[in-house]
Amino acid sequence: MKLSKNFTNPLAANNPVIVQILGICSALAVTVKLEPALVMGLSVTFVTAFSNLVMSLLRNGVPSRIRIIVQLVVIATLVIVVDQFLRAFMYDVSKQLSVYVGLIITNCIVMGRVEAFALANKPWDSFVDGIANGLGYAFILVLVAFFRELFGSGTLFGFDVIARFGYENNSLMLFPPMALIIIGCIIWVHRTINKDLQEK
Amino acid sequence: MGLRQIVDKIKPTFSEGGKLGFLHSTFEGFETFLFVPNTTTQRGAHIRDCNDIKRVMIVVVLALVPALLFGMYNIGYQSGIEEILPAFWFGFLKMLPMIIVSYVTGLAIEFAFAQKRKHEINEGFLVSGLLIPMIMPISVPLWIVALSTAFAVIIGKEVFGGTGMNVFNPALLARAFAFFAYTPKMSGEAVWYAADGQTGATALEQLATTGEMKWSVMEAFIGRIPGSVGETSTAAILIGAAILLFTGVASWRIMLSVFAGGLAFAYLFQAVGVDITMIDDAPAYYHLLVGGFAFGAVFMATDPVTSAQTNCGKWIYGFMVGALAVIIRVINPAYPEGMMLSILFMNALAPLIDYFVVERNIARRKKLIKNVK
């Protein structure tokens, strides 16, 4: 029961991007096309899951005064693994994502989950929490990228979808401000559905 | 039976609990459109005159009419029709669909939001709906007009809470949306002409690229030059400005300081001798005649919602609008027209200016008290 709630909560009701407003920077940068957005989302999921797992295993052995350094070492190691993997097997996407893979280290979601959850919970719970938060982030990224690629380029995953019907590309969609507006609209819809999130 | 009686008779149907009660804000909108509301303030001391937002907005629309009429004539004139009336009629037929599309889209969204949120219909769109087609090139497709109007009303206005709450001028936001989303349809040589196959740079573009324009100063002042519908005729815009100033609807401080800021920076650039654009060869005051400078100064920068509210703030705000417009025109080669971006930018800064003006005033008066003690 608790485990399943751990998993579903970050996907919607406590989504890291649209409720906690974390990880916005990369959400603006990598959502022009669906493919890099999806890869980015999965990379972050991998990093949050395993940094949570590792830190949860280490939680009783790390003195709290040096815990941030230990966390950074763990997260940085995982990010380098992801980066090298992408360069080896998905070079094109890796080039599109450029510095943003390396910048996963600074993504607030990763460190936030380690601090807030992994240090106080058992490894398996932490692992699930990491996956769920990563997927919550990935879901929003893919949603934003879906609208941006569809209306900005008329394609989805590079396949021509509506351009053939004489659709005129909206180049504003390719600019980062539009990603912010789309995230704003998602938050608008989300809060209309979840009334308890609305500020009084 | 007079109109008033008819309105009174059908009023219960549209009131709370009536058969069509869910439409009450729509009804209210039309009622106050026809008659000055006779409601009085119940509590507190208020001085109120009958000039509600609706009447203020109508004055602005009236002030826009000279520029609109001339713009219609100019559409025909630029398409090669020499006589006045046929040229006007040609332009009228080109312009009418744009105005209708802009009003229908914008008002439909406003009405929908008003019904949903159960408040009165905001009148602000009466002006925005006319401004939007006037700052677009005449050949722009109607769906772009509709899309950018919808964007401006929803993202620019309704998400902030409707008329009076918006940070940015909705009409300019519509233009900015269209400009960045569909750049090829909003700039270049072909978009300023209604007839197919006609092309030519606007006066501003000619000045920016070659340092001179093929029209005389007088023609540029009268407005027989290509450009967006409303912006070409400085003369017609000045008539509108006179109406706005005479009725006290727009702030003379802002208007004056926009022109002052523009002129000051135009002369400054000329004195320094920045050589990438028009400034070297053309007189500095050309800046005020070509492009959207005058139109923006009179109708956009003075928007009472998005401009600075304090008197001192208005001077700073206006001066910065004019100065930034010229800076963008001269220094940024990507945008020949700087007025739109400079006003939107200063819209964002206006609350900050007001904040510092108020803080300074408080500090000054505190010091005064200290000195007396």
C-alpha cells in the first residue's frame, strides 16, 4: 500500500516539476524535440533511482557533516556513467543534449530526493521513490516536448505528422519561453483538477 | 416601448435564478453597453463620475478612427489605386475581415471566461480588438490574427485575472506572438501590400539598410508609405492623440516623454556617429515619422493598465520606451522595428519603477518629519 503510494504520488499529485517546480531549467532546454526529451527523462530517472538506492544503503555509515560531498560523488559518478553510455550508443542524441546531461548533477530533483527521502528510508523504498520521481519528471518533459515538436516542427519523433496537411510551423514553439508557457498551462490544468493544490 | 423598458422587461430572465440565469454576465455586458449603469456605491466615501471603463474605452476607439480610416485608404493607395474613394473602399474590404476576426475571437474568449468565473465582462478588449488588426501587416492570414488574438487574451490577460490585471499590453503581445511564431508572414518585403506580387521595403527598412528613403518627409508624415495598417500616418495618429489628451484618457506625461526619449537617443546616436544604420545619413527626427514609433507612443505606451502609475514613474517609463525603441532600431540588426519590444520590455519594468518612486517618496517624507522634530 505504502509502496504503491510512493510510486504514484510523484507522478501526479506531488509531481517534482509541476508541483514542486524543480528541474525547470532543463525542462526548458531539452524539450524542443521528443527524442532528446525522452532520453533526458530516462537518464534522470536512472540517476535518481540509483543515487537514492546507493545513498539509502550508505545512510547509516555516512556522518551527516560530510553527507553532501558523499551525495555529490555518488550522483556525479552516475551522471558520468549515463553520459558515457549515451556517447557510446546514442551519439546523435548525446550531441543534441550537449551540456544538459552533465548538468543532471545540478538537477534539484536528484539531490532533493536523496536528502528528503533516501537518507531516512530503506533501500527498496528509496529506489522506488527515485524511479517514480524520475518518471514524473520524464512525463512532464515528454508532454512539453510533444506539444513543442508537434506545433513547432509538425513532427513527432521526427516523423511528419501534420506538416503534410499544410500545417504552418509555429516557430515560437521552438523558443524556450514557449516551454515555460506550456509548463504553466500544464500546472493550470493540474491545479484545476487537484483543488487542494490551489493557493487561497 | 423604449429600449430601456425592453431591457428592464427581460432582465429577470437573465438574473440569478431566472431561466437564462447562467448568461447573466453576458446580459450585464450588453446592458451597460447600452446604458450608463445607475448603481451607486454602498459603503465608504467615493467620488465617482459616469465615465466607467466602457466609456473610456470608447473614447480610445474614437481616437483610433482617424488612423484606421487613413490606413484603409493607404492600403488601396499602396496597391496602386490613385482616386481616394475607390482606394478607401478597397482597403475597407481588406481590413474588415481582420477586424471582425479579431473581435469575434477575443470577445468569445472574454465572454467564456466571464461566464465561467461569474464576473462581469471586461471591456478592455474593445480597444485591443481594434488595435490588433491595426498593427498587423495587411496581407497577414486571418488564422494568424485569430491565433495571436487568442494567445494574447488567454496567456496575456485571463491568466493574470482579466482586464486591469495584465502585465503586458494585449495587442502588442498578439503582435509579438505573430512576429516570433510566423516571422516570414510578419516581416519582409511582400507583407505590406494587399495586392499579389507587389513587394517593397517599408520606409523604416529602407532607412535602416540604405540610409535614405524614397518618400519625402511630408509623405511620411501624412502616411502614404507602406507599413502596418494603423502606423503609417503620423498626422492621423496626432489627431487621435489630441482626442486622447483633450478627454484626459491618456497620460500626456507618457506621450511627451516617449517622444523626448526617442528624439534624445536619436540625436545622441547621430552625435556619436554609430554607422550601422540610418542615423548617419537621415535626420534624427525621421525616427518619429517612420515605423510604429508614433502609434506606439500614443496608443500603446499610454495603456493605463500596463504603464507606470506614479507621475514621476510615468516620465521615466515613457523616456525609457522611446530611448529603447531607438536603441533597438539602431543597434540590433535583427529587428528593424524596436517599438513593440521596447514597450513590452518597459511593461515588465513599470511596477519596479513605481516601487522605487513610492519608496523614494516615503524616504523623503520620513526625512521631513525628522527635520521638523
